[in-house]
Amino acid sequence: MSPNFWRLYWATWLANISLIVVDVAWGGRAGMSVLRSDIEWMIVRCGLGVLLASVLMRAAVSRRLLATARGNAYREAGVGVLWVTTLACFSGAAMFFQYLSVSVSAPDIANWLVSADARLGIDWPSLYHAMRARPWLDVTLSIAYQSVFPQLALLPLVLIYTRNIASYAEFVAQFMVASAIVMLIATLFPAESAFVHFHIQDPNTVSTVSDFMAFRTGKMRELSIWTAQGLISFPSFHAVLGVLFTYATRKVERLFPFVFGWNALMIVSTPTHGGHYVWDVIMGLVVAAIAIAIGRVLAGVRRDVSAPAPVIGSRGT
């Protein structure tokens, strides 16, 4: 791994620590808290990730495996686990921060977003009910929208298996940059979900964003990470991730067309199944482009793993 690779890694942990400090300081002033059991589990999870990475990397430099294909695979897997741990810790801190951003209670821009969509010729309720009138379409888009977490879990496995660790490191950096941009925008320009704005009461609609008003008005102040909701409407982070997932797998040739098509479908599902306005999605795509550009600069725009294996299913021997 190049020195730039490790500089990027330590920079992400500096960002993690900084975000945690902000969470603690701001959360204390705002009277917000996280269940103690959730904090303890987050610490255990991060610790286990570092421990697993240490075991793999230590095995890689043992006399029996040093300079062998298996040793290299262990080393790269260990590095991959380190990046997964970085992202897991960041995600927990970012989840708390988005709740803090909601508690600011800046003016809601939902009405502006509705008007902006109308200028594009889009009426959100008509779009939603047209989708609901087609059960096959409803189910397909629901599966696509819910795939974001399985994709987050599978992405490092695929990139470790195909020895594209540098691509995953770049993805983590892009994820963190995009999150920072999205959270800043959402703090200054919050928007209630279209589910709430248009009083949609179907299952898995308004109930998925019920914390928005509760924390915005101060009725709730204690957060459980396990039941936390995605409260940021503008910009859409689903749209951001749809682009980042696709970009991260660009070197995995056989998989890339499927990932591209599936994430295009996930982005299309975002307005009706995520309660997003169309302008949420458009802005999410813009944020993704900015995050990719910044991530390329941070990652040095070069491969850090010497053995190329862009075709899924082919591994070093």
C-alpha cells in the first residue's frame, strides 16, 4: 500500500474523532443522548473490527505466509476490515449528527421543493399513487430501495475478493465527504419528507420518518441507534449511494453492468419509496459527483494494490 493510502486512512480517523467530539459537545448542549447500551455496542463493534484486522495482517507476515499469494490475500483482507471499521464508526457518529441537525429547527423548505418539482412538471402525489396502482412496480421499486444496506455489506466483500482494496478506500472517503456535504445542507435547509407533507399513511411511509417532527419540536431527546431513521430529505443520500456504489465497482467488469442497472433502479425508486421530492434526488446526484471528485484527489487517483483483478471470480494464486 502506498503512503498516500495510509495518509488517507488516518485522515478518515481524524474526521471520525472530530465528528464524535462535535456530537458529544453539541449533543450535551442540546440535551440529546444515545442509549448507553448502543454506545457500548458501537465501541465493541469497532474494537472487534480492529482486532480482526490485526489478526489477519499478523498472519500475513508470518514466516509460513510471508510473500505468498495467501499471505497477500490475508493482508489485503485485513486492510479491508480496517476500512469497514472506519465506515462503521463514522456511520454511527453521522447518524447522531443528523438528529442534531434536525433539532436546529431551521425553516422547512418542503413547500419550495414542491414548487420546484411542479416547475419540472412533476406532481408528487400523482407520481406516488400511479406507482401504488401497479403492484408489480411497487414491489420492484421497494426491493430496489431497500437494497441499500445489503449493498453496503456486500461491497467490501466484493472489492476485497477481487483485490480492489483501493476502490473501497476511495468509496469510504467519498461516503464521508458526501455525508458531510449532505448534513451541512440539511442543517441549513431541512425538509420534511414528502410522506409527511402529503399525509401518506400507507405502511412503511410516514412511520419511517416519524422522528423528524419529534426531534425538531423537542418532544424526543434520546436516540437509539438500532431504531434510528434517515431523517434527511434534501439532498437524498440514497441517490448519492446509488452513484457511489456504481463508481466503486467500475473495475469489476462482469459485475459493473448489473450494479449500474440496479442502482439506476434504486435511484428511480427514491421519490416514491423514500418519500423524497425529485429535487432531493437531483441534488443527491450533484453531491455524489462532488464527492467522487474530492475522493479521487484524496485517494491520489492511482491503484494502491499492485495485483489487478477487475473480473469477479478471478483471484490471485
